[in-house]
Amino acid sequence: MNALEKLFIRIVQRVNINLRELEFDAKPYVWDLIPKNQMTKFYAFYGISPDHPLNLQFKHSGLAGSYFLGQCRVSNSLLYKCDVRGDELKKKGDRFQFKNFNIPISKDEEIVIEDSAFVKTLIHNFSHDPETLEKFFIKDTISTHYANIHGSPSDGCFLGPFSTVDLTTMRDCIIGTFSYVQAGEISHLNIEPGTVWVRSPGAFNFLYRYPIEKLKDYIYFKAGIKPQGILMDFVENRKEDFQRVFDVVNIEPSFDVPATASLDRYAVVRPSTRIGENVLVSQRAYIENSYLGKGANAQENCYIINSRLAGNNVNAHGAKIIEADVGENVFVGFNSFLHGQPENRLSIGKESIIMPHTIIDIAEPLAIPAGHIVWGLVTNQDDLEAHSISIAELSKIKTRFTKGNMFFEGSGENFVSAFQDRIHHILEANGAYFNSHDNSGQGHAQKNQNMSFNTIQPYPRGEYEGLFPTIMIQP
Amino acid sequence: MDEYFIKDLMVPISEYATVPVGATLFEAYLALEKAQEKYDHDKYRHRAILVLDKNNRVIGKVGQLDVLRALEPKNENFKMFEDISKYEFSSQFILSLREQYLMQDEPLSNICKKGAQIKVEDLMRAPTEGEYVEENTTLNTAIHQLVRGSHMALLVTRNNEIVGILRLADVFAAIFHTMKKCEIDNQ
């Protein structure tokens, strides 16, 4: 047994100790998920630019195929084809508002990953925990394919495939397959697969539970097998396209990219794609035969195929849009799967909100009216009516509201404004509002243009095979 | 309170309602009725049934709430309420959902059938560590155990054998009897 296997065993043990109260054993779920023989096969890489901080430290870790940006420390961990984006972290001198506390940031924030293992996971944003504002920690945690740890410090947790924890500190929790949690702070919870939970204590509480048998067609995961289903097939079928962009050193886009837009060299773009001004296409995004209007973005693990996005569209990490016409200012949440057909297209009216982890999979044309909020599993018009409400109607809810498997308590107005504020903030951070005349409103779309990438390699053989040497990268 | 001893206040197990494991809910009720008939009518009524294993050892207790809980509808909606309770909805919200769904189901439908079908072991609760008290323990300690555990009764033991039940109602009565006596003495 080499050092990498010993490390993996210890990580699994740490997670199991944390989750003992929930009687969870992570080993049968993950032992074969991290391909130990492939940990030498892929380089890791990091971005450098004049517009981003640079402080990366790696110690006793496997980093195969993973990408790093900004400020991040990784120790005693295994990362397989992950993205760790430390470019939205707080800076020394910033102030953080939490309820009535206006908290000064005493030093630059870091992402600190310890004793954890991740497969194809995205780690991004910044710690929203007022108790740990300078340290976005992730320890004793395992996450699986296409999970998102977004602004969510974690201690002793397990995340199933296509799960997302967003702006939530979690301790000793299991996040089920395809579940989305945005709840501020959670501990000792076992979140069942297919749960979409958005809670702001004292303001609102939204819960939707997928019919589990139907969800299994899209994503299914149990001990001893790899994640399966339509979502996995969809991304696996496009894996080779990504292989090419990772194998080639210099890659040039095959079309004109506006000077105010950013197309990451680790994105896949297939003909005939056009992108407008202030567009952001992140690494590991996949665009094919589509138009992205001014200010639209395609974040990590987004797939946009045969679709037209009118502009100022937020497509959150892992969102997939196929054969769709999407109006202006539409938000498509994390890991959503919007699947039209060439003859049966999906259209989404302007300013609609597609909740995180929504599946729209249609065999007949479907039109979502403007200004609607949609959640859950939608396969036809009847489903749409059962899983949507106009934003104007939702804003009138003052106490409680239920519809099918969706439960809502609190102020609809607060819920809507929380989403709208966040959408505005994301567009702002991504540079959608950049004005080239006065250079105002710079965001990722502009700052990412001056990015170079360096690669680092693991030990190819021997005791430390698959692990990287201790590396410190600073300006 | 020094004049009271646990063994004086407890109900001997021979006078308490007991059923063997495997008995139905209806049989448990008959046992309760029978025990009550034998019991002094001036005293508080029994409210629970003890479940005995084949060696006549107490393995569980069935209280009134356990019975009502067992008779509640156990359909998919019921499970859903259990599940969503952990997602921090208010108790009023859960209650309103329950009322909404209970209107679709008659809670006491098929009560005769349920009474014959439900086995006591399916609704009994095993006594916890804090529910046992030695018969020679002071009453003050027993009161502390009742209060701390919010128990309706304690199982009284002698040499690890259960010999009786110390009921909250009897302890309560003893306390007020003492208070009343103090009042009279002070006059």
C-alpha cells in the first residue's frame, strides 16, 4: 500500500468518525470512485494574472486534473478533476455585514482544504460564516461527481453526486444525491436525495422533494456503483471533447471573442457559437452551436447546446441548457437540466427564475411565461403548472403556501427579492455590466482575459506515486 | 417527606396491568381494565400497561400517548410530515399541513381492526436507564428522576427485579398531603 492509498483510507476513516451518529460508512461509496491508478495521469494547473491574488500551497495531496486560482491551501487531501476557485475571497480591510454585525476582515481570506477527498467537485465563492470569515475551511469531507461546495465551510460531511451546498456552513451532514441546500448553518442532518431546500431563518423556508423513483432515471447512486443516469451519461458523452482542450498547450478560439468578454481556454466551444460583449465562459463549460447575448455567463460545468440566450443570463455552476430559447435576465440555478428537443424546443420568458436543481425534460414544445419561478421535475405543460408560480403571485405570499411536493413558509416577497438581489450580484461580479467607455463595472469577464496557466505534476512512481510534492506558489 | 418511602407509595407489580409480548392492543386494554377493577377505586387510575417477556421481565411500557400515536393514519403523507419536520418549518406550519391531510383520512377508521392487529411490541417503549429506581432510594431522589426525565412513572427494583411502579400521580398526592399536614400543624 502506497502513501496515496494510506491517505485515502485515513480520509474515509475521518469522515466515518464524523458521521458515526448517522451510521454512515463512506468507504463502499467512494473507494472505487477515485481512480487511484489515474492520479498520476493528469496534471494539475493554476491560473496567474495581474488581477488575482496568488497564494497556493499544496502538501501531501493528490491533485490530478484539478484547477486552482487565487488563495488556497490543500493538505492531506485527494482532488480528482476539481475546480478550486479562490478568486471571490474577501480581502483584508473588507467589511462583512451579518445581521447587526459589521465585521472587519483582518486578513486575506483563504480556502483551506484538509483531510478531504473530492471527485469533479467545484469549490468557489467565499465563506459566509460570520464565525470564520478569513478561513473558508473544508475538512474531513468527501464529495462526489459534480458536487458544488459554494461559499460553504464544511467539517465532516459527505456530498452525493450532483449535490450543492450553497452559502451554508455544514457539520457532520450527508447531502444526498442531487440535493441542493442553502440554509445558513446545518449540522448532523441526513439530507435525502432530491431535496431542494432554501431557507433564510426568520424570512422564508422553501422545500421541494423529488419523487425518488423518477429522479433515479436522471441520477442514481448507491454503494458499490458509479453514479448512473441521464445526467451522468450526458456529461460522460462529452468527456472526450474536454480531453482535447486539456491535451493541447496553446488553443485559440475559432471565432471572434469581443474584447470585453472572456472565453476560458479550458472551455469547449463547438461551431457555430457566438458570444456577445461582457460574456463570461468559465473553464470546463461546454458551448455548442449557441448564442450567448451580452452579459450572459456559462459557469463551470455548464453545457449550452443549440440554444439562444438573449443576454444577462446567469447559468449557475453545472446548469445544462439544450435546445432552448432563453429570455433576458433569466436565472438558471445550479445543476439544472433543461432539455428541449430540436422539434420541441423549450422557451423561457424573460426574468424567470429556474430554481437550482430543476429538471425540465420535454417531448413536446414548452413555453415558460416571463416572470415565473419554476422548480422540480417538469416534463409537460401539466407539470409546469404544478411546479411553477408567477413571481408576482409568489411575492404576495405572507405566511405559507404548498403546491404538490413543494412547501413554502414565510414571506414570498423576501424570497423573490433574495433571489433577484443575488442574480444582480452575480451579473455584477461576472462583469455583465462592464462599461468600456469609462472602464466601470469590471468583473470576471474582463479580469480573466489576462490569465496564464501553469501546470504541476505528481510523482510518477514510487512511495508517493500520484501525490504531488510540497509546493508553495506565491508572487 | 421523610415519612414516605418508595415502597409505600409504589403500586406492586402484581396489581399493575401487564401483558405478554405478542399481545394485541385490544388485549392490552382488557388487561388495563381488569387491573383497574381489582385496584382500589379511590386511587388514581392506571394509565399504562407493562409488556413482559417470556421470563416475566419487563421489556416495555405502553402509555396512552403511545396508543393514540399508533392509531394515527400511517399513510405516505404521515411519513412526509415526519421527514419535513427536520427542515426547520414552524410547528404551526406542520400542524396546518397535518390538519389539511387529516381531513382526507378518518383517524379512527377501522379502529376495531387496528385494535386486533397492532401488537404491543410495535408501540411499546423500552424503559430508559433513568426510569429505574431502587426501592430503598429516597423519595427526593425519585422526585428528581421524575422531574428530570419528565416521566409519568418509574419502575421500582429490588435486587434487579422489578417489584412495582412509582407513579407521578401518587408522588404528587403524597407531596400535597404533606403540605396540607404542615398547614394544619402550623395553625
